[in-house]
Amino acid sequence: MKRRFILYRRKRGGIFYVEDTVARKQESLGTRERGEALAMVNARNEAIRQPHLNLQIAKAYLAGTDSAASTRTWQHALDALIETKHGPTRDRWRRAARESALDLIRDRVIIETQAEPLLAALKAGTVSTNVHLRKLHNFCLSMNWLPWPIIPKRLWPEVRFRPKRAITIEEHHLIIEREKNPERRDFYDLCWHVGGSQTDVANLTAEDIDWPNQTIAYARRKTGSLAMLRFGSEIGEILRRLPGSGPLFPHLRTVRAGDRATEFKQRCDGLGIKGISLHSYRYAWAERAKQCGYPERFALSHRMDSEGWISKDCQVTFACITLAVGSDFAAQDEKRSCAAVGQWEFRRLACTKIHVPQIDWRD
């Protein structure tokens, strides 16, 4: 049988080269040692003659450094990745791991997987499948469970999220006017004025409120960082309707974030409102901040989403906003901007000088 790959050596430099007699292409082997060059050429010819043994031979070599390489499946990788997560992030990964689209690769051995099954899973899944499968693939590369990418980075399908928008004041009024449950109605109303994450708002307590200074201080559920917010008369009216001690929303704080979002969507569907979610309250706050002339150095042109990627859905950021202290500032600016920004106004302070911790209001 004629050999497909042949070896030759150039006189200048003495480097050995291999030539593909079918494709008529030459490639340097990067060595001057004949023994090394012969071994590399023989390996290529053997791979052509015995394709059915290639994978088994590769497994034998990999088993020398990773005994589980020949049996590790994508489900094992998912389990290992989930173990590295905590809190709500772990819950999201557990839900993602149950997606039916992943059944196409779940029980496949990782090093035996070709690009076709991954592309089929991406086609059968949703945007969430694309996001999580991409991260799972990168996790396997980082753990050296994959010798090289199955799908090159530039060839992964683009992640295309559905358009997001802010809730309008008219839609908000429709929702709270139809809502019969007073606790849920006040929750939506507070979300409109505050623009905070639904979990942080649902977990507020009466002890977080400093009535003399008209401030609310609490620890972010996602990051653990301290948030300190100043409120005006309109938010004060809402807070006075809520319990004077303990949780402000006793029932809603016990409900999963996904269930709160589902309940909100049910209200929207009943009113024929499309394209919004509870997160749209944050977009609405951002739009009002921009419209009322919120300082550009505080209201950046991009929003940092929950996974840390830059998103252009809003034109202001919720990050790095600190409390504006001092009665003079509140008195001067309340008429000008509190109504437009939902009774909230913030300015950056030199936190290191006055020991006021910086607010991290990212979602």
C-alpha cells in the first residue's frame, strides 16, 4: 500500500519535512533527528491505515494521566461544574442541566464527542442552552478534559436574546390597580420607585429603614455588599403602609424569585401586556434617570448584567452608586429630580474619607 505521507530533509538547515502526497502540501516537523521525524510520519500513516484504532490508541495515552478520560461523560462534567457554584447560581445551573436539548450529549463520552452532536443540541435548545453549553465546553477545556475545542470560539452560534424593554408608567398603573393583594401591590409599587432587584426588595425589613434620616440600608443578596438608599415622601407613603417590624413583605420573601416572576407575568398576560418582566422595573428606573439628566459620570451608557457581561439594554448603570448624605442636598434636589427618578437621588462620595461604603447595585 502506498504511503500517503512521506519524509524528506532539506539540505539548508537540515530540518525534516513531511509531504501529503494527496493534498500535495508540505509541513515542517521541526526536528533534525531522523528517529523523531520517522516516528511522526509513521504515526500519520498508521492513522490513515487504521482509523478505527485511532481513538482507542488516544484513550490509552490519555489514561496515563487521566484514568477517567475514557469514561467521563458530559453529565459528569455538568455535575462537577454545578458543585463549583453556590446559592441561586447553583439553582440556575441545576435547572439548565435538566434541559431536554442536553439529552443529545448527556451520556456521550467527552473525548469521543464530535461537533455535530453539540450543534444539534444548540439547534434543539434555546438561548439558555447556548449560554450554558458554551460555559460547560469552556469548563471542560479549563479542566483539561478536552485536548482542544470541539467548536472553535468564533464558530459558536451567536447568543441572541429577545429584546428587553422598560415597563411604562401606564402599564405599572394598570398592574397595581388590578392587583387585589395589598402586599403584592405595594411590592410592585416599591419596585417602580426603587428600581432594585426583586429579591432585595422582597427581603427588606422594617429594621432596614432609618426614618429620621430617611434612608434604607441592607446587604445585597447577590454580592453581600452594603446598599444605602435615601427616599422621599412618595416612597415614605408606601413604607408606612407596610409592617412596622419584621419583614416588609412576609409572604413574598418566602417565594422563589422564579415564582414571583411567574406571578408578575400572569398579571401582565391578563392585562394583555407583552414584553416585560419584573426586571423591567430596573430598566424603567434607568430610563427615568437618563431623562431627568442624571449625571453621566454616574449613569454610564451600559448596564452590567447578572453574569458580568456588558449589556446595552439600558443607558444607565446600576453599579457604584453611593448615598447622598446631608439635609442641604436633599432639600435642594428633591423638587428638581425626585419625582422623575422615583424619589431617589444619589451622588458619589469620597467613601474612603467619610467611611461610607460604596453601593454595589449591580443585577
